Amino acid sequence: MKDKKKFHEIALKRFDAAYTPQTGIRESIRMAIRFARKNGAQWEGRTAAGWSPKETMKERPMLEVNRCINSVERITAEGKNSRISVKFRPADNDASEKLAESLNGKFRADFNGCEGEEASDTAYEDGVAGGMGCVRLCTVPEDDDEDPEGQERKRIATEYVPESYGVVWFDPAAKRYDKSDGFFAFENFSMSPDTYKEKYKKDPADLTKGTGIQFDWFSADLVYVARYYERRLDAVNLITYENALTGHTAVYDEDHIEKVADELARVGYHKVSEAVKKRYRIYCSVIDGDGILEEPVLLPGTLIPLVPYYGKRFYSEGKEQVEGFTQKAMDAQVMLNVGVSMLAKEAIEANSGQLAVNEKFIRGFEHIWGNPSDKAFLPTHDAPAAPSGAGPQKDAPPPVMQLQPTTLSQAISQLIATANDALMQLTGNAVSEQPVPGGVSGKTINAMTGRTDQQDYNFIDNLKKSTRHLGRVWLSMSRDLYGSDHVVRIVKPNGDDELITLSEEVMDSKTGEFIGLNDISQGKYDVTVSIGPAFATARQQAIESLTAILKDLPLSQEVQQELAMSIIDMIAGGEGLDNVKRVIDNQLLLSGLREPETPEEQKKLQAYQQQQQQAAQNNPTNILAQSQAMKARADMFKSVSQLIDSGVNVFDTEADIQLKGSQMLKNMSDIDYTRAQTASSILGMLNSQQESLINTQLHFLGGMNDGR
């Protein structure tokens, strides 16, 4: 690097621009997370109006009845149960459906194998409780058991960024939720002064010099440094290769050509042209308040590998504001704690109706009066007689009298009731905590519970946005990291592992002949997110709707039960219906209800037909049974296809998750049942034709037997 000083000055100015406007907001996030999770923290700080409950309650017991944490746990549990999954789909002619499936499998392998689910869940918990969480995508060695310095093969890991509200700072010019339009970001991390000296050979005291920014890079116990991510628009050399026999072309970045050069040469490609174009690249350096600690290095991908999660995000007075669930409920929670503490103090100090006695009337009986609870009666002396000639004593107190018990303050009881009502409304527990009334239908209960789901919708929707961006960052990194000859492990939807290469040979759809080579660096892929019905009510509504529709379809009871159980398992598991669609397409192809679209499907159909012909020749008596079984399968899969086309696949769309339940019910009610009748009629005609053919064959075989 030519001018390190200028580079560092620019970095510090950018850090100040990202850090300073957000300090107050990030402090509120820290306090909210502490308020919700740490015992005793609900008496710290002040309310939104500036009142300090701790100062007011110095002489009283300070109790906590934490109602916030219950709702935070409920919302985080809903997010974890939603089972959000990333899917890659071809977006142009150069992309491949097969490679998209391979990308899906590789993403599952990387995400699950490197504890990505744990990182994502923890960041989501931070976002729900305080308003912000974050994960980082980075490359790690493929084999965790070997020395990382000696390994060249890498994979992409998803790591949790602890306390991201205080260490992650984005370009303030970035306005998108995922910050993908930003050009820089910082991630602070700390170390001890001794570790800093040993690693960077610098004295931490140098960091006490004035830098012109508010951030303190050095304290008595810790030294702070920062990863500085830059998104630069660099000029890159793009090389075009062509297959002389087929005319198929492929374009590669000069830096990546060595990963595929051997494979290109093997299948007959040669270089035909070069062109210089602009391309985004990501660089990462490490800085402190005094200088550059590690010079910029090129990272894989075109997006900054920090993925934020926000609970709720909005702009106010020109600044980005974020908050979680806790902030709105803090004042009501403090009010409840104050009321309960005041009530506890009054109850402890309350007078329960003690006796007031003149000592001269019980002199000698003190041991009896000391514990009066187990005595049938309490003795006293007679009152002394008044002196002769003296009148009665005026206003003389009685020998024994009962003091009135202390009455607890009605204001405190009203305060507690008001705080409880406010918390129930703010936390979404107003419905879920009420007992279920008797004689109420399940649909009514689902509707009541759905009102609670609506209050949690923003958190789940933002989780979907963050997960989609995580998939985009992973895809951009995988294009640079995994070559076409790189054997990688993928995880199939059913959980099985497979070793593959992220490339394929391109075949002509008509002739089936090889025309070129394709890999993940070619073409465009869309990143979509599938969210299963995250809420129990939505799942239950979907299951009830589907099972009701199955009863009206022309299927046997056994088939209906089998189909219903399969769909219930998939909906409850949140996996979507892609697997069912693939099975249906395959069965429709083999049943003759769908034409083959690719050479592979044509070969599969021919092989199946040959197998059926051989089976029929070997055992003619099975022909009729096979025909009936084929018709039954066709009936079942055709009906399922109608269901999916009519709206069941709403769970695999990008539609808002809150509308899934209502859209499902509407789509189900709008089904045109004549489609099922039409399909049944068509299948009946096919069955008649098959039976006619079978009868002809049996007649022919019978004639042959008669001839013998």
C-alpha cells in the first residue's frame, strides 16, 4: 500500500460517520437486552420521562416480576419453529436447474455443518429483545480436525457476532434493510493489552493520542481494533471461451480461470476474446486508532459479509432507528415492579389488629398475655375503686381495646392492575393468557390466537429478509470459492449426504448431445426464502382445510388417509411441497398424462414402458391388475396436483407470512371442483382404452391356447 496514512485517515472518518450518530440508539438496545434478561436490571436507569424508580424505592423492597421475558421467549420460539430455508432458482438461460439444486444442497451443508442455525437463532434473539443482531460469513477449513494453516480447501461458515449493537457499524448512506447498498462497514473486537502487544508489536499507550473521534480505542483493561470492510468497484479482465464444435461460450474472471482451465481444455474450449469491465469486490483490513494493523486482503464475494437482523426498523428525524420488543414494554414493566414492591412493603409492615392493654390490669399475668393465641381467655385485675367522694373518672380508657388492622392502599392495587393490563396489551399476551372459554369452536380459538400472531409478524418478516440476504452473500462467496472441479459435500432435502462437483455438461434438449460446460460462475440465480407456517394456528388451519377438501375428491378412503398424512407431515415439518411436486410430475409422466420435456425424461419413460411390456409378457394375468393400479395412482397424483395448483403452494411463495392462513382458506374455498371431475372423466376414458387393449390381448392369447 502506497499511502497508509491517508488510507487510515479515510477509514477513521468513515468510522466516525458510522459510529457517532448511532451511539444513543445502540445504548438503548444494550439497556433493553439487559432489562429483559439480567436479574436486577429493571431497576436501573430511568423511564422514558426521566423518572428514576431506584431512587424513589430506596427504603422499600425492590422486587421484579419479569413479564417481558415471557413474550421475548415466545417470539423467538416462533421464529425458530418457522424453519426458514434458502432456495436458489435459475434466473436466466445460462443458469441451470440442476446446479440450483446443487447450490441448495451445498448451502444446507455449509449452514448446518458450521453451526449456522445456532448463529442465526442467537442473532434473532438479540433482535427480538433489543432490536439488533448480526451474523458474519467467513471461510474456514473444510476439515476441523487438521491444522488450519495447512489446508487449502475452504468452506463458508456462518458465525454469530456477540453484542453486535456495540461492535457493528454500517455505512450511514446505506438505506436498505440488509445494507447491501453500503460501501463500507466496521466490526470492532477487543483484546487484552498483552495480547495486543504480542500480536501487533505495538504499545497500547499509542492509542491514547487524539484521533478526533468519540470512540475510545484503549481502556485500562481492553484494546479495541476493527475489521474494516470495503466494497470497491474494480476493473477486472473477463475472458471469453468458446467450444469450437458446438459454438457454446462461457465468460470467466481472469482471477478464477485457473479453477476451471483444465476442465475447459478437456471438453474442447479455447480463448476467443478478453474485455475489461467493472466488478464489485470486497476487501478487509484491520485498523486501530493509531494505524493499519493488517493490510487489505481480497475476500470472496461481492457483498459485505455482515448480515444484520433488526426487530423493528424505521427512520425518524433523518436517523435510522431500531428497536426490539422490550423498549415499548419497559415503562409498564417498571410500573408493575413498583406496585408489587410497594404492596409487599405495606403487607410486611401492616398492623393485623393488635391489643392495647393498661399494664396495671395485667400485672402478674404477663406470661399469659405474651402468647395469647392459644388461650381460651386472658385474665385481668379488677379496676381499682374510685376514692370516696370522688366522681367518676372522665374519659378513662378501657382496660383492654382492639386496634384496627391496617387497610392496604387501594391506589397500589389499582396501579398493579393498570400495569398488568398495559403489559398484556403491549406484549401480545392479552389473548394467549386468557383461559379458553367452554363451548367455543376450534375456528374461533384459532382466530383469537391469530391476533397474537399479528403482533409478532414484523419480527418473522424481518427474519425472512435477513435470511434471504444471507443466502445472497453465500451465493456470491461460493462463486469465487468453489471451482468446477472442486468435489464438495451437499445435503439433500431428506438429510442424506452426497459428494458432487458444482458443474454440469450442457446437453442439447432435442438431440441430447453435449454442447458445452456450465458451472456456478455462469448465469444468474435468484435467492428465494421459503417460510413454513410459522405459527401453530396457521398450520392447523391449513391441515383442516386440506383434509376437508380431500373428502370431496374421487379417491378411495385408503388413498385419502395416506395422502392426508403425507401432507400433514410436510406442513407440520415446514418443508413445503416441492418434494410432492417432483413426485407428482414423475408419476404423471409415467402415467402418460404429461409429455416428456427433456432427453432424460424421454429415456426414463421409454425404460418404464419397456419394463411394463416385459412384465406383461411374463405374466399376462397381471395386466388388468397393473392397469387398475396405474389408474389409482393417476387418480391420486392428479388430485394432489390440482390441490397444489389451487393454492397449497402458498407456503413456498414470497407472500407475506401473516396472510398465509387467510390466503389458504380463500384459495381452498375458490377451488373449482369441476376440475377434479374433468380429470376423473379423462382418467376414466384412459382406463376404458386400457381395458379394451387388455381384452384384445387376452382374446389373442386365448386364441393361441385354443390353437394348441
